[in-house]
Amino acid sequence: MKKSLLWISTMRLRTLPLSVSGIILATCMAVYNGYFEWTIFILAILTTLSFQILSNLANDYGDGVKGTDNEDRIGPVRAIQSGKITPDEMFNAIRINILISIGLSFLLIFTAFGVKYFFLTILFFFLGIASIVAALRYTIGNRAYGYRALGDFFVFIFFGLTSVIGCYVLYAKTLDHVVFLPACTIGLLSVAVLNLNNMRDLSSDEQAGKITMAVKLGANKVKAYHYILIILAIVFSGLFGILYYTSILNLIFVVAYIPLIIHLKTVRKTRDLQLLDPELKKLALSTFLLALLMGIGHLL
């Protein structure tokens, strides 16, 4: 029983709402345009969750075997770091999760496109493989991109563009300009969550040789970078509300600006970056709230 609870903790459930934000937003747009299918929605959620859990396990493994997760790290203790799960056990769990992710991806792609949309089937097959590779290569391997300040770029691509635009295409079988601003909004906020995590770990990451954008920019400039990410997300979502305005109810998502602005004030006042750990959950949930309200507002 204790082992099961440990594995559940290792999956880092608090990261899961952020991972499905793009799926929910894209689904609302698909509903508005008459493309919604329950089967695609359920499979898209399950596939996305499998990718996120795979990424969490891989991050635990990669940082654990490299020694990046050590006694200097702030935040929840990782599984390998604690010694309660061995690297071999984690590696086996990763292999099982890869198989689950591949199976769900194939099922999702076949359900959405079948044999009728051959080009889209091939395209999404490669996107699925790319998503799995990206989840693994963030911290695993000698050339892990999370150690070369490229994590922000890949998070924007996969959590923003791929999540929102890709999910919409699963429903509609075509692109639509309506999804681009929301995709950028969710992508920027997802990068902000990663950046906040890297801000918190700046000191320990620098000592361990993990070069993140926070390490590269330094304590002062990384705050400005954080402000830019969130302010741009607010601007893009605001533009979306204006460009596709049909009713005052469309703008219900501005409610989510309140926790985002409070978060920015907290970051500005916090001198010790290690004290930003509680803000991670708040920012992730604020992103989920914004995605949900943007989707609902679009339907109203």
C-alpha cells in the first residue's frame, strides 16, 4: 500500500491540471464549431496525462541519476532522491509508461482519422513519437535539452501549440485561425510554470551544472522574463476576447487575471527565489482556470 502511494506521489498529480488545459480549451472551440466527439475527448485527455506522467517519471530519473536532485533542492523530495525507489525501478516504470503512451496515441489517432485522413494520420504519428521523445530527453541523456536552457522552447511547443492546435485538428481535421492566440496563451503560461520551478531551483541547478533559462539569465533578469511571459499571455488572451467577441460573457476569463496579477506581485516582492515554491501550484491552477473560462466564454 505504501509503495503504491509512493508511486502515485512520484507521478506528481499536481502537474496534471496544467497538462490538460490546452485539451479542454481546444475541445470547447471544437464544440462551438460542431466538431466535438466524446471518444476523442476522453482519449486525448488520457494520452496527454500519460505523456505528462512519463515526463514526470523521466525527470525524476534523469535528475536523480545525474545528482541534480540532492539535499540542496527546494520543493517536494523526488523518489530517487529519497532512495525509496531505485533507478532500475524507475527505469522499468518509464518503459511501461512508454508502452501505455504509444498505445493510447495509436488509439487516439486511429479514432480521430481512421484510414480516411492518411496525411494527418502520419503527421500525428510523428507528433506522438516526438512528444514521447521530448518527455524523455528533458533530463535523460548526455544532451538533455533541459540542461541546455531549451526546456522553455519545448514546453511552449508541446504544452501550447501542439496541445491546443493539435487537439483541435483531431476533432476538426483542419486548422482554424481561432486556435492560435489561445495556443500561444497556454504555451506562455506553461513556460511560466517551468520558469517559476527553475527560479526556485536556480541556486541548486547552477551548482549541479544544470543550465536552465533561470541560470542563464540570473536572479534579476529571470524575474523580468517571468513578467514578460505572463503579461504576454494576458495580452494574447485579451486579443482573443476582442477579436472573437460576440457577447460580454465571452470575456468571463478576465476573472483569471486576478490570481495572475497577484502572482506577479508576489514574485516581485519575493527576494529569496527559493520561497516561490508555493506559487507553483497557484500558477498552474490559474492557467487551468484561464483555459477553462476562455473555453466556456467562447461557448456563451
